[in-house]
Amino acid sequence: MSEEINHRRRHFLAVAGATIAAARFGTIGPANAQVAKAKPAQLPAIKPGTNTSFGALKQIDAGLLNVGYAEAGPADGPPVILLHGWPYDIYSFVDVTPLLAQAGYRVIVPYLRGYGTTRFLSNDTFRNGQPTAVAADIVALMDALKIEKATLAGFDWGARTVNIIAALWPERCKAMVSVSGYLISSQEAGKMPLPPSAELQWWYQFYFATDRGRAGYEKYRHDFAKLIWQLASPKWNFDDATFERSAKAFDNPDHVAVVIHNYRWRIGLAEGEPRYADLDKRIAASPVITVPTITMEGDANGAPHPPPNSYANKFSGRYEHREIKGGIGHNLPQEAPQAFAEAVVDVAEG
């Protein structure tokens, strides 16, 4: 994949204004992005699927959770935190992690709430999928690990999470890689109707809004996830072993509750918790992100995603957008690990 990236960094011209289809991801406001011109990362070539496992997972109490996470690289290396999305897990970064570890980074790959070995510390805690709650989890994890500042990178829920952290806690975010760009939104934005073709892409969100949908996801969560993988990455020929490694993460006892709440919250069908009300108010203003950022998009992403020209002016610091070619879908870190790892190194060291 490294041959398909423009290592000399082309200038990206921001186009003013938003498109209707980007409404799910937040409104567009003015900003003065500075286009990056970083040196190219020098990482060894790797074929996707080279690695199939992490070292022994670790557990740590952090905020409301006991978080399960993989760690690699030197303990005193610059920290990088990699965040997965739905319906995926830490194995999206199974090839990215050793690349970054070999480059000298301390790499942390946590299971989000409702996934894998992460558990709520109390049975009484509401199983909340609210985006600001997920972001607060990661800040709490950083506190528990005594990480003051880190480079954050993610896709899907993970990209939205790193966006929120970069916007609300910029002092904790050295730099950011975000697949599909600026994904901060609000319940009000989520209520806006889209053209039928765009609404069709969100079919699962409407399914999850029903009792039938919740019951269906509870019963068929593995089949459901596999279908999403196929639709979101139509050119990714993953094998059964690859899928099953990740599918185990959905057996988490809180998984269904967290996922259903997340998608119902987005369209205003479920309330959030008061403890996150101030954070929600701040992100509803669609804040500009000031930290150095590289956004990425695969050329075959079958999941809903905004066009790059709708969010370029949401980044006021050093900024670059990269399109990764070769039939790369929604799970970009796993489908194009070298490209993703190179972006992390470039934004962290640029």
C-alpha cells in the first residue's frame, strides 16, 4: 500500500460548505486548515493478514470500566492509542500494532465499552453507547495508564471518539488519524432527514430503533456483523478465521445494550446521561479541531461516510487527507495496515 500513497504530500484544497449527506456527521463551519508537508514514514512492508494475534491482553480499572487492552512497543516510547469501531474490535489493528511498536512507539489498543474483555465495574451503571461517554472512557484510560498526551487514531466509532477527544481535550491529543474525517455530530443533526439513497445506507440504524431489531441483533449478532463487514468492505476477501477472531468480542454481556443505545441516541430515540450533558452541548457546536490531523478514506468504503470536501475546513492545524486505493473498504487499518501505520507516524512526527 505504501506505493499508493503520495509521499510528497499534495496540497489539499478545502471546498466551502457542507453536503446534505454529511448532515449525520455534523455541520460545517469556517476554519483555516494548514496543509501538511511531512516527511514520509519509513516502515517495513507488510502484507495484510500477516499477524493473527497480540501478546497477552492486559486489564486495568479506568473510570467506569475495567478495560481490556493490548499493548506493544517500549514502555517509554511515544504513546499511540488505536480505537476500533462497530462491528469490529482490536484485531483491526493486529498488523498496524507491530509496525508501530517496531518504530519505537508504545501502542495501546483497548476494547471499547461493550466489546471483548472490557467490563463495567458496577452492575448498576447504565449501559450507555453515547459518543461522549465512549470518549470519556478513553480519557479515563489515559489517566489510569498515566499517559498525559498521546497520538490518537481510529475508524468508525474509534474515529468519532478521537475526534471528540481532540476537540474537547486537545491538551491530551498530540496528533490524530481519523478514517472518514470529521465525525462529530449531535442528536439534532442526527434527526435531519436525508435523501432516500443516503437513508438506505443507514438501514441498520432504523432496524435497531425497533424492539424487533434489538431482539434480532441479540440473536444473530455474529451473522449481523459479518453482513456489515461484507457491505462496508465489498472488495475485502476476509476469511472465516479473520472474522471469527473479532466476532468473539461481540459475546461481551453488555455489547447489545451499548450498541443499541448508541444508534438510538444518535437519532434522538434514547436519552443520554446527565453526567455527559455539558460535553454533548460542546460537541453540538461542531467545534473545529486544532491538533495535527491526517484524515483517510478507502476507495471502496461501502459504509456511510461524508465526502472529504465537506469536512476539510473543520481542521485548523496541520492537515492532510489521503485516499487509499486498491479496493480498500471501511475497516481501513486491517485492510491497509501499512498505509494506516504510515499515517500515524507521519502525523506524530511531522
